[in-house]
Amino acid sequence: MRLMLLCFCFLFLISCSNENSHGEEFEDQELQYAINNYFNNFDDINKWSEFSTEDFVRRAYFWCSGDNTNTKSLAEMKKIYYDINKNSLKLKNYYIDEYNFKDNNQLVIKITRTWSNGSKDKTSYLIIKQNDSWKIDNRF
């Protein structure tokens, strides 16, 4: 009985650990940290922007707002972006399907994203090393 209970607990732990798997794991812990924190904070630009370049924040603002006048500060862009997106679908999970290092300072990841309504999409991100930190720099 005790052995059966131990086996059940072991199988349960394995299934739970795979439930939130995000695909590829990277040996570079700083890279892994940047990716995890960007996607774990995906629904709040004030949090995810720490893990992205200023250029990416500006592009995301333009994609969302359509405003390409370049008259707003980064703080104003973040506020407007946040207000526009606060009631949109929430990212529930992501999975890194594949990756390709362009060189030691550039990486492209292809991911599948799962949203709060159960829909999924696929997209790619460029991640660059900027001032010794990994940052999300583009989505395509």
C-alpha cells in the first residue's frame, strides 16, 4: 500500500511539472530569466518592458495605438498601451517550439502562445544581448 501511494505521488508530481512546461530551456540563466520574466509579465507593459529594449516598447506602442508621431515619452507610451490592453485577452501559457542563435548576442525563438479564451497562435521573437542583459527586441 505504501509503495502504491509513493508511486501515485511520484506520477502526480511528474504530471504537474510538465503541465507548465515552456519548451526549450537555456543554459544561460540570464537568458532564461529574461524570457521567463517577459512572458510571465506579458499582460503588464510596466513589468515586461524591463525585459525588452526601448525600441521594442516603441514598436509595441505603435502596433497597439497606431500612433507613429514619436511625440510621446516612453512613460506616456507605456501608460497608453496599458490602458488600451487592460481588458484584452490574457496570456495563459507559452511554449518555445524552437530557437536559433544568430550569433552570441542574438537569438530567435519561435513560440506557441495560449490565450485566456483557449485560442493559440504562433509567433517569433528576436532577443538580443544589450549592455550584458538579454532583451526582447522584436516580434514577427
